[in-house]
Amino acid sequence: MKTYMMAVLLLLAFNLHAEEEGAVDYKCYLKTSFGHEIGFYRWHEKLYVQEVAKLIASKVQTADDDVYIKEVIECTQLDQDFGRPDAILLDKKTVR
């Protein structure tokens, strides 16, 4: 169930509207109604703050339940490490 939920988060989390040029890949450590998760996104660097703000209270549908993002704890570029030890551990377990 958790693996399926993470896969759905990965697929639904990508912002497909970002243009390729100028878009940057990010990963975010999220507190959801399911627990802590890592989400992956693609945003323009100049829209980073607005995109992060839009994540809060957004809904991700799974086969079993709706999962809500309660809090964005930390975001960083995809090739960088998180600053929080708990985020680093979860990031290492998360399938890309």
C-alpha cells in the first residue's frame, strides 16, 4: 500500500505544465495525511515560492484514499541533499 501510494505521489506530483527550458527538478519533504513522504516536482526557478505554497492542502488521489499535503517541510533541488536527517533517511528509501 505504501509503495503504491508513493508511486502515485510521484506520478501526480510532477508539474507537467512547466516548460523544459528554465525548469528545475525539485524534491520536497512533505507531511501528508498518510505520513511523511517525498514528492518530486518540476518548476521554473522564479516560480519556486508560489509553487511550494500551492502544495499545501492539495489532494493526491490513490486507489484507496485521498491523501492531503498538510505541510511542506523542506524542498531542495533534486541533485542536492535535504538538511533534515529524517528527510535524508526517507529520501534514500524513496524510489526514483
